[in-house]
Amino acid sequence: MNSNSIALAGNHESMVVSLSKISQLKPQKTGAHVGSFELVPLTQTRFSNPSVRRLIIESHGIFVNLQAQTKASVQEQLGADELVSFSRQYRSVLRSACLSLQETAQGPSEDIALLCDIYRGGELVWSLVELLFIQPQGGSVAVDLVDWAQLNFTQADEYTCEILKAAESGFRPDQQPQYWNAAWLFVLSGRCEDARRLLLSHSRKDDAAFRSIDELLKKFPLDALNRDDVSAFSDWQEEVGSRLRNQHFASYPQLETIAKILAGNDAAWGDLRDVIDSWHEAFVGLALYFHPKLRVVELGEVAEEALRLFPVSNGSLSSLDQTLLALLEMDVLEALRSLSSCSADWWLVSHLTDLLIKAGAQLGPTGDEATQVDLREFLLLEYGSSLMAHDSLWQIGADYLSWCPRNGRAYLEAFFDKIPVDREHKALKLMSACAKYQLDSVATSVARQMTVKLLSAGRINIALGWCLQAKDPALVSFVVERALLEYGQSGLLGSLHLLEHLGDNAFISPALIFLQKYHEFHSLLKAGELLKAGQLLTDLIVSKVAPRKFWKVLFADALLLLDPSDGQVIIDKEATYQLIELLQSVTTEVTALRSNAFVDSDADRNEFSEQMTAFRLALFRNLGKAVCLS
């Protein structure tokens, strides 16, 4: 028999799929490995792109500043100028990312091309949102649309660049195939001055028809619309129509098309059928020349008219088309829904929603503030979660989650618990983040994990520092005991400088207090302060705080002080009496009760008994010397 077998293995970043062909199952499974491949989520792949990462990092800074300034403002509400400034910062990093993707792309790449298209669409949407919902409304909406078109519809500029390059090579500009297309698109988007400059490069620019159209373009009264002086604009259009009727441009059909556009003549659309790529481009010209009195609430109707003039090729609106139409119909919630389906990730829709809510845009039914809060939080949680899944972007993701008042903390705790603490520097970053977001329980968990990991690696001194951060008395006592036992075996206490700066942390565990005092005892010995060292050691022994199996070390230390080479009495009479009394109780427990609390084996018990005998003799000799001196 032949069959296929699939094995899967993965983590939060990718999944590996391995395919094998099984030739037989019994008596022993045999077969051959066919191949393996890795599945990486598209979002994670894009996050690895330097241009995308720069977008994420720069926009994160903008987002944090926006939240902080909003929180610090009066009634937590920013002014229109501040919001426009933030909006333009977002658009700037979005455009920069798109340009960077194009510049750094090495060869044709469908993924990069798709991402560029998505970012360009995102900028188109964002700038329209800024125009309609963020910047102050005052002038003509038709004039605002001219600015929007200049930002986003650059086909005429690209044609002009090609024409200028050809001119530098000695070719006449008006001989280039895109010459008239560029002129028409400039006029259609309200950029009449750019159209004039292009027409002045025509070899027949001095003909009467060219002079006539130049005069009309020069007199283009765009400012009149901003002043709400619609009559001045109507008078100008009437003049254009009059010259058109009087056959001023009959000898130049291309100029006649320009005049038709300027006059708001429906016949212009037939001439532009092969020039305009989408209804978006027609929409601006339609609003400016055919509906100059346009109000914001009428934008949706004009957009539908543009769509009828230039329907989409396959009859099905793209998500971008649906988003733009919804915005022009002032249906923000529907626009965001459509936008989320055409975005590469949650970056665009989450940041845009946050800004819209801060600008006071109505995202749901009037008065339904809960919908707005829930939508903002949902989108930020999704975007933050996608960043949390990336090994080097989780700190940025955590910031987004922290600005979600309802569920952000729960998400942070869940994600932080899942982050593998496999390296100390990552653990330090996690601890810093826990402190930043006040996640004490997670910090305790991380500190415990690091303590156990370091103990397993034999790095007891560093483990002690981590267990202190866990603030777990039982764990601290366990690590202290391990440190003391290691000293008992090796005679090396290690570098425990942190014991000198414990402060109130020393009171976490009695065992830690003992270790701190024992470290102080060794410091006194090293400094030659034997009397203080003797008194401290006596206090440590009679307090019975030390682990029982460490007492033989304490007795050994005491023996050295009881029999100094110079015959000095270091431990005084009262301290000696205390030690004799304690030794008696230990002797009873070890010999009479045969307790294993102090030793691990019978051999150790015999050795400890011999040590106690030597200790007892040394105590009595010391007592005799102390009595004589007193």
C-alpha cells in the first residue's frame, strides 16, 4: 500500500508542514520523506519588511503622542488644528512607506506591488477622511476636492515627466502621445495653472485658439468658490461656453475638449472615455465644473453620477470603491467596514478609527457612544495582538493594548504569559513592560521562571536577584538555602553585592535576613573587625534561623574564632554561655533522637558529632580564658 503522511509543527510565528510517502505500515512502518515547507502568515511576512517596520515604529510614536495629548487636554478633546496635524503626520509616514517600498524592492514582486497598491489606496482614503471629517469646514467643498485630487491623482504629473524627458532629448512636447491626456487630466482635477504651463510648450501656442484657452485658464476663479461667490464662477463658465459656441476652438478638437470641461458641458465625458481610469478621477471634475455649488451632503449623489459615467470594468465594486462611496455618503461605519476588508493588516483602519473618534465623527447611530468605544477598542486590540505575535514588535503591540480601557489589561496579561522567557535580556524587557503597565502578577511569574532557569544552570547568585523581584518568600528561602549549601560544599559564597543594598527587601524572608547577616560577617572578617564578627556570628547561631544543614559551617566558623593564633578572646563570656547551651540542645537532637535535620547520612552524622565535640572543647577553653580576663 502507498499513502501520504503529513506532520505539523509550529508556534505563534510560523508552521512547518512535512510530507512523507508511506510504503507499508506492518510489520514496520517504512517510507520516504517527500519534502517540507514553512507557512508564515502574510501579516508576519510583511512585518519583516524594513519599510513596513519603519511605518509601524513611526506611527506608534504618533499614536502615543496623540493619546497623551488628548488625555492632557481640556475635557480630553483636541482642537481641529492639532487633529489635522496628527492626521498629516500619519499620512506622511504612510506615503514614506510606499515610496520606500518602491525604492528598495529588488526586482518584480507581487507582494510588494500589492502592498504599494494598498498603501496608495490607504492614503487616498485617509486624505478624504481628513478633508471631510477632521479639518475645519468653511470654504467650498469643491475647492477641497481639488487639493485632494492634487495629492492623490498623479497620472498627469507622470505624463508631464515623460514629456519633459522627451523634450530634453530634442523632441517636441506636443508630439508626445500623452501630451493631451496630461492637459485634460490637469484641467479635470482643477489644476488649471499646470495645464497652462503645459499648453505653453505647444508649437502652436501663439494661435488664437491657444491664446483664448490660455486666457480662460488664467482667469479660472477657484478662489471665488472659497468666497462663496458662485456668481463669479458662473459668469466665467458662461464666458467659456460662449467661446465654445462661437467656434473659438473648432480647429483644435483637443482644446475644445478642455473648453467643454471648463464649461461643465456633458459632451466632454465622451471625449475623455479613454483617458480617465476610474470614477474617482471623474468625480473631482464633475464636482468642480458641473456642481460648483456642491454641499457636503450632496457628495454621495455626485459620486454615484461619476460611477454611472465611468462604471467599474467588471461591474463589481472593489473594497476601495465601496470605502470611498461610503465616505462620500457620510457613512463612516460602513466605510471602515469596507476598508478593513481591503487593508493588508489592521494598521490603517485602527489608527483611522482612533483619530475619527477623537475628531468627534459619528461612527454609529446618534448618541450611541458605546459603539464607537467598542469599535475603537476592537480594532486596536486586533492590531496590537498582531504585533504581539511578532518577536521584535511585541513591545509596540503592548502599548496599543494598554490604551484599550476595557480589555487591554486582560490581553496584556494573556500575551505576556505566553511570551517564552528563553533569554535574560528578553526577561528584563518583560519586567520593564510589566512595571510600565503595572502587571505585578505577570512580573512575579517571569521572575519565578528566570529564577528556576538560572538555578538549573547553577547561576545561584543571579537567581537570587531574580527571586527577589518575584517577592515570593518561599522561593527566596529556597534560593538562599541553595546558596548556603553551595557555600558549604565549595567554601565560596560568591559575589552577592546585592545583599548590601536590599533595604526593605531583606524582610521578604528570614532566610534572606540570615544570608545578609552572614555576608556581613564575612565582610567584618575580611576587614579585621574580629570582635564585631564574633558577636554577629554568635547572634546568627543562637537565633536558629540558619538551615540546619548549614550549622556545621557556622560551627566551623566559630571554631576559628574560638582558637585564634594570637590567643585573643574574640567571643566573650556571655556569648560563650549562649553557645554552650545551644550546643547541648543540638547534641541531644543529633545523638539521642538521631535526627537527619543536620546531616544527610550516617557518615555525615559521625563527622558532625566529632565537630561538636571539638566545638565543645573550644567553648570551654574560651570560657576559661574569658573568665580569667574578666
